[in-house]
Amino acid sequence: MENRRQFVRWQLNQEAKVQLEGKTAEADCNVLDLSFKGARIALKPKLATEKAVRLRLTLNPEFQLEAEVWVAWHKGAGNHNIYGLYFHRIKDADKEKIYKFICRYFPAQVKWRLRDGMGDIGEAAAQEEDKDSRIFGRFPVRLPLRYLSYDATLDGDAQTCDISAKGIGFTSKQQFPEGMALEVWVHVLDKGEPYYARAHVAWSRKVDENTFQTGVNLERVDLVGLAHALQEVKKA
């Protein structure tokens, strides 16, 4: 059941309260929609975008969630601000609270999502993944990359072509079979620890006699780490 509902975005328009880390008072907000990946909320206080913040979201006295979120985007709406929040870190227990809250107070939405089985859920998943892939957009950057296959049969150096929240494109002297699981390390200006990710090969093709271009999908995205890496590139 978890796989069926993990990408679903529920439309709520629910009055709630949010408390940011370091603040003593709660602020009134309206949760426009909610999923296991994030939320769209409206509130008066301003939040810095492209930044990670910790918060507590109180849907009602019985359902409180704590998470580290990435403030992906913002737009004004009258006297309020609307924000797109992406859950960077959220406990499984809080995910269960979300589902229980929806089942109790918005049962019609749960029935509608499951009415036609996996067909509707698959479409919802594709839409959510498409939204997630645009959180950062695709940045054309050339950075050193180190790769290692899960079975340790392939390892070597490469260079990135582009990086997004969903995947990485890179060139190397090695061609990879589709679906191969890799670990990758992207080095940013030789500063600090490299950006690490697990990935699966989406495609790999020959560019010239000794060069191959490969695209990988990131298995689990460290949005904060990725954002810091891209910010360092912009400063260079």
C-alpha cells in the first residue's frame, strides 16, 4: 500500500499552524495540498527560498508533523505568501500521521485515488516526479565525478555534463549497461566532502572513439547537499 500512495498529492485547503525552528510562536497557515514528498502552504510570514528549514506543522491538536523541508518556490497571493515545500527529512511515523489524517478527514479523496487501481496512481506518480525534476532545473556544469558499481566490477573517473534534482549526465571512457546500479561522488572545487549519491543508469551511448555519455537517475536525492554543491559552482 505504501508504494501506491507515496506520490499522491491530496488537495486539502486545511487551516493549520506552523512553527519554524528558533521561533517561539506559531503562525497561522493554510495547507493547500499535502503529500509524502511535500506540501503547498499559504501564510503571511516570509520564508527564504532555496533554503532548508526545520518546522512543526500542526494540522490539528492530534496530528503534528516535524520535518526538515526545502523551500523550493514562492509566489505572492494578496496578503499571503504561497510556498512549495519539499520534505528533505521526515520520519516514517510522521508519514503515517499524514495518511491517517487524510483517511479520517478526507476519506473521499482516498477512495477517489484508489477507485481505478494502479492506473490512476501511476499517472499521479509520473506527475509528481515531473514536478520534482523541476525543483532545481537542469544545470550545465562540468565537475569531476568518481563512479563505482555496486558489485565493484567497474570504477573510474568521469566529468559531469549537467546536474538536476533528478539525475546527472556525465562523460567517461566506459559504457554502462542500462539499469546498472552505481555510487557516484561529485567533487566541487576540491572543497570539503564530495557530493555523494546512489544512482541507476538510464542510458549510455558512444560519443566518439574513446568517449561515452551516460545519464543516471538519482535513487535518493540529498537536496541540501546538491544545492550547496551548485551554489559553490556559481561562486567559482
